[in-house]
Amino acid sequence: MIFFSVKLRVLRGFISWYFPKLIFLFLALPAFAQSPQSAGNPGFLELYSQSAVVMDAETGTIVYYKNPDDEIPPASLTKLMTMHLVFKEIASGRASLNEIITPPRESWAVNQLPGSSLMYLAQGQTLSLRELMLGMAIVSGNDAAAAAALRFAPTVDDFIRMMNMEAAAMGLNKTRFVDASGYSEENMTTAREFAELCRLYLQAHPESLGDFHSVREFAYPMAENVPSERRGNPGTRLRRNNNTLLGRVEGVDGLKTGYIPESGYNIALTAERNGTRFIAIILGAPSEWGGDRKRDEDGERVLEWAFARYRTIRPDIGELPPVRIWKGKDNYADIVPEEPLNFTALAERGNRLFWEIELEEPIVAPLQAGQAVGRLVLYDSSGELRRVTLVAAENAEKGGFFKRLFDSIRLFFDKIFG
């Protein structure tokens, strides 16, 4: 009985001493709100598709993902890389959208693999490079992709090498191509990497949205595309954009759909609302009948989710003040952010921004342009939002002997007296 009483008193003492402290520690733990860096696949956002990523098109921040690194054939999303290389050739002055092309035999519709999507290129036709690009963007013509490849390379294989070299230059380690159209299941990508491809594509060719990817319909061939003896009945087909979310979901203005049985239904979407643009990649929606509708539902769902929760913030802080340089030829040096200040934030944050500079003092010459000197911290009333490294805008040379001596004395007394 005495032994039991002793144990009971010990237990009571433990509870009275430690339990309040445990409660305090529990209540003091921070509430971890979802941020762009920790965003993932919330349990309530169920998708039919195998893989998905939503990325801020400006900052590259991923705000949502599901199996982002699963390797899946992109199908006709491949044509975005083909179009990208064509745009690069145009930008270099080696091609023009208005130039007239005669489709080579290898690109004729009758010579494409069975089941191919086609714009129906044929013998004797002529068309502009602009029409060829519309044939890829709107009706996803595999014949159009072959004709584009042969316009800019001696063979399709040579063009495929260009595609893979460009993918490597973009830093896409898991993305590879074996054809220019996406017909083969041996083409491969991930949702994460294809989102980055689309981000770089839009940065390089923003005009492509209005000129190609948001165009609702395309008629081909027209009378001017066929030989004179066929102009009375050119066999024109009016085709609608395969991206059925155009006009249905607010802000959607691109980019591309794709399907092969091995990958299921894919889509690369982009939409802009109130100054924020997101890219949504959906890969591996079910291959069976109705899979395209499930893919579109997934695309709409993740876009609505992202726009409801995140936005792009573009701080405008003006020109930063110069910083004091010790032992230098000059007393002050200009500083700049190491990278763009724009960032992705939760929708309710950043309505009123503040900023401050944290310097790694003392800053002593010599300085190299690009050398870190401190940080710019951006915050709102709820706390810190972003910090960016500040660097020297230009070289700062070392001062003469007496300048260095004088500054050394000043730094010595500053250190003593604060």
C-alpha cells in the first residue's frame, strides 16, 4: 500500500510538472500553411490523370503536383518543341512565316502512319509556313510536323537531333524525342519537365498564343493551296482546335493536346487572370472512351484550384541606394538584385509590401561585379515573403595606400565604439 502511494505521488508530480509544459509546447508549434515551396497534392483534389503539374509561368514556381516525375510519352505535345525550333529559325532571320513551302513527299498525308492526326498535305500543294504552324497548333497534323522538320533539316532524323539538343540546353534531363510529331511511345517526358519546356516556350514566343494556340478553327486546303485544275473543288476541311477548354475556362489561351494509347490523353494548358499566368500539364488521363473529357476536367480543376490560392507578385522598389565601400577607390558602389524580384505567393499575401536591406558589413574593396554584399528582404504585415541576394553592380577597385590606411583606422574605432 505504501509502495502504491509512493508511485501515485510520483505520477501526480510528473503530471503536474510536465503536462502543462507539453500543452504549452503543443500550442506554441507553428501552424504550417501551404506555400508554393511546400505545395503538393492535397487529398481533396482528386484527379483521373496519372501525373500533373501547375507552374507559375513567370516565376517557375510549382504550386501543385501529382507524380510530377513519372515518365510518360507526351504524344502530340511533342509538336510544341517542333514549333519552338521553327520560331527560333524565324527569329534568327533564316525563315519567315510568309514564305511558301512545297510539302516534300515524306510529309504527304498518305505517307503518314495509320491513325495519324493530319492537316492533309498532298502532292502539288503549296502553303505558307504560317499555315503549316496552324496545322500543327490547331489540328495537330503529323504531316505538318514532318514538313516543318524537312524545311529546317536535311532529314527528319537530323531535326530530331536538333530537338534533343534543345531539350538538353533547356535542362530537361528526362525528356527525349524520336520523332517530330509525338506519334511514337518512345518519346518521353515528365509533367515537371514539360511545364518548364512550356514556360521557356512562352517566354521566347509570347505571340504564339494569339497567333496560333488560341485560334479556334482552321480551314485547309484552300483554293490557293492546290493545283489550278483543282481550285474549283479543293477539298477544304474546316477543323476546330482540339483544345476544347478555349472559351470554356476563363483565361485559357493555349497550348496543346495529345493522345496515343500508350500515354492516354495529355494536355498542356495555360491561362492568365488578373496578371497571373499558370501553366498546367496533365499527363496520362485514361485511354478509354471519355478519357479526353476526364483530362479536360482535370485541367480545369487544377487551374481553378491554383488561381483561387496563388498569384504572382511583382515588387516595385525603385533603384536601390548605393552602399558604403571601405578601402576602395570610391566610397560607394551600386548594388542590384541577383535575380528578378517577382515571386509567387498565397493569394491573400503581399497586398502591401515592405522591404529592407541586410548588408554583410563592412564591405571592403576590391569587389567584383556580381559579388554578394547582402540581401533584400520583402515582407508584409504577416511576415517575410521573399529574400533575394544583392550583388555589386560593377567592379569596385582597391584604393591607394593612404585611403586604405585611413579606412582601416576608422573601421578599428567603429568596431570598438560601435
